[in-house]
Amino acid sequence: MRIGVAIDLGTSGFRAQKIDLETGEIKKTVITLRNPLPGANVMDHLDFAIHYGLDKAHGLSATAVKNILAELGVKLAEMEKFSICGNPIQLSIFQGIPIDDLAYAGERKKQKYHIEEQNRDARIIPLAEIEGFEEATNCKLFVPPAIKHEVGADALALIVKAGMIESNEIAIATDYGTNAEMALKANGIIYTGSAAAGPALEGQEIECGSIASPHTICDVEFEGNNLRCYVLDRDMNTIKGDLVNPKTGEVVEKGELTAKGITGTGVIALIETAMRNKLIVLPKIQTPDGIIHLQDEVIFTNKDLIAAGRAIGALRAGHITLCAAAGIDMEELQTAHMSGAAGTYMDAAKAHKVGMIPYNASYVSQIGNTSLTVAREILLSEDRLWELQKIAKEIVGTHVMFATSEAFKEAYLLELAYWNEGMAFKMLQKFLKKKKLPMIGEPSSILKIDRQVERDIPVLGEEGLEVLEKVGTYLTMVIEDCEGCHKCVKVCPNGALRMDDKGTVKIRTDLCDGANCQRCLHACPDDRFKWENLTVAGV
């Protein structure tokens, strides 16, 4: 059998499929629960690569991919084709391409530091040219093009699979993930943008959060005064879980599955359901202990509500910003497309109620993991790769940089006031009007939901799905003259750090919070713990 592998290098995790190149048949699927780089969002990954070395970042990415290939049962020497898709930061890190031009939004800053724009067009190269893959002597690497800057191949995949190239209707497509790529088509022009929504939509930076995987809560609904949990099974199907008292966690009725956490989609469903039933009155949870209790000791806290509110607010602010750029009103947006794992498993009606889908939308389609789909398409067809390149060139002039957009800044500040400070919705509307931004209203009661796929990865293959819970990537160093106080170990909030009696530190990078934490660095009483001394273990 001639073997190829397609992989989505996602910010929240990698998803890969082994494919028979003769028949195009998917044989097996492997997903990870975290990205191998320290941190939970794309900015953390960018920060790590800039400050501690692209070589270290690449080493972690390459090691994770090789561990995934081993789980797929694929040997480098036997693989013929390998295709990748994802945002420009993840694709650049994997290929070892400098990312300085992605780190700075302003042209003046780039000129000051003599930063050159990197070519991120479609390309086919020997995989053996990528450091760490020298054994893949007979394998070609297929790389789809970026549109511009932080909006890359994954956004292009979203646009194409949503059918926005062929259609002339006003529509918006959103990848509901950490990087929240989105595209708006109006008057024949496609406007693209990317809102750093953060990892809450992927179930991360939530106390009991998890990426969508077996035994995670993906939806909830009230039955009387109690909450029914719905849990993903081994094949990622939604199964009825426990019925619990949300104020105490008492199990009223046992379900079919146990739960180990809650997905981003479960978080959105919980927020909408709890707001509708007054269990949440922004900005607080209205229970005696400020906690919503779900099954198997999974909880949702006020801190989680703040993180999720920021993510929801970033999405709506992004939609407002694209409408402002296109010169249209929000009420004109009646068609919306949802992609990614969160966009697939999310209850679209609930997402609509909390503002993640334009308020006047009457039709919503849920289209699955478009990034992995496009990676598979270019693996099987070189013509498809060059077709995507042509499309990317045609829409390059309509990118909206949210980082420098005054409209986004104003809209997002108002969203933060609404979600985190308790600003009334009518006051939010008042300030949008004052700032001359596109207005939002109460969600339309007429909504047709077209769920095109039951899972974000519709076909898993005859060998099924494997969840690689440990990516197998580590950073290590020896701290000279370490006194063995182990304070660095004790302060690690995720148990990512270990140290032996010789002062050898080992950090499991997929659990590490990276730049947002670094408590280990600050805990060392003698300042001997230095991140720049860390090396990638096993690479």
C-alpha cells in the first residue's frame, strides 16, 4: 500500500490521518489534546519561538509529528506524501521558516528591525529537507498557501469549503478556535480577519476544560431544576450523561458515560443554558459557592466565565469589524458557516443566543474540520494545491488586521464591559451607535441549522481514532549548583515540571502554560532557572 499522511497543525492540537494513496481511503486518525509548544494560544507559541529560538520551537513541533506518525503506524522511509495545513505560525514553525514578520503588525516596526516578509506561497519540497525528517528520502511535503500575515491556509480552507468563492450572497464563515479565523463576503469581495479569541473555545484555560475527545462533556440542558450532561463517546458521538444538581453536584440520575472534563462547546452550551435559566447573571454565577457543578466533579467557575466571555466577545467584535470594513450593517448577515471542532460540536442555536453567530442570521451551516479536509485534498491532488494558490492571490488585498483596527479595539472593549463587568445589553448597543459601528440586536427567532457533518472529522478510517494524550515533547536542562528546594516544581500549576536530585529539570511542554505563566522561572531563589538554557529532549 502506498501511504500518505495529512495533518492539521492546529493551535490547540494536531489532527492527522493515514491515507491509502491508491484509493484515497482514510485508514486511521490520530489527534492530540494539546499543541506541543508551551502555552495555550498562538501568541504564546510565537513568543516562545521568538524569545527562545525557532530551532527549539521547530524541534518540539517535529518531535510531536514524528510521535503522531508512530501512532499512525507510518515509517518515515515508507511514506510517499505528507501534507500540512494550519495557520502561518504553526506551518512556519514546523518548516523552520523565520516568523519575525508574523510577530510584528506595524510596517514601521518591520522596517526598524529590518524584518523581511517570508514567502508563504504553496510549495512542494522533499520532506527530507525539513530538519528531523532526513529519513523520509522518498517523501514529498505539500504545503498550501497563506492569504496574508496571520490568516493562512486554514482560513483559505474555510473560505473554499464554505462555498464562498462560487456564491455571491452576503455570508460569513468562522473557524471557532483559538485563532478564530473568519471571512466575510459582501458585494463580491471577501474580507478576512483573525481574532485571538484564546483557547477557551477549545476547552483550554478552563479549570476542567479539554479539547473535544472521548469522555468530555460537549453539551448541557436543563431538565427541571437539574442539568443533563451530554458526553462524547469513543467514536466522538454524543451520548446522554448524568443528570445533576448544578448547585451541589448531586447525581439525580446516572447516565451512560463518565466524564473527565468539558469541551469549549460544552462551555458555550453551559453559559447559554445557565443565562437562560438565571443561573448566570453577568458577570457572576448565581450559586452559593459561585460554581456550577456538573457530573464526575467537573466544575465551571467565575474565572472560567471571564475567560469564555473574552473569547465570545472577541468573535463578535471580529464580526462587527469585518462588517465595518465591508460597509454593511450586521443585520444584512443572514448566512453563517461554522467550522473546526468547536464549530461542529457546538449547539448552533445556543451559540446564536450568546452572540457567536450574527444576530440576524437565518441560516447556519456546520461544515467540520476544513483544515484537515484541505490537507487531505492536496495530498491526493497536486492540481488542487495550485488551484488554492490562485484563490489566495485573488483575495490577498482584502485582509483586515484586527491588531491595528480601531473598530476592533472599540468593539472588543465594549464586549469586555458586557461580559466581564456587567454592562447592560442596551448600553452596549448605545455605545456601538455612538462609535458609529455596525449595530447588533436580539437574536433572530428564525434560524435554520444545517449540520452537514456529525463529527468534525467525519471519516476516521477502518483502524479508528487514537487519542495521543501525551504528545511526548519535553524541554530539559541541568541547573548548576541547584540547592534542591524544588520551588519551581511546587509552583507549576499543571504538573508539567519534574526535577531529579541532580538538578535536572524536565518540562512536559504540552502541559506547560509558557509565557503566560513562567512561575518556575520566578520561583527560583537564586535566579538559576533560565528558560534560554532549556533544550529539546530527544532532538
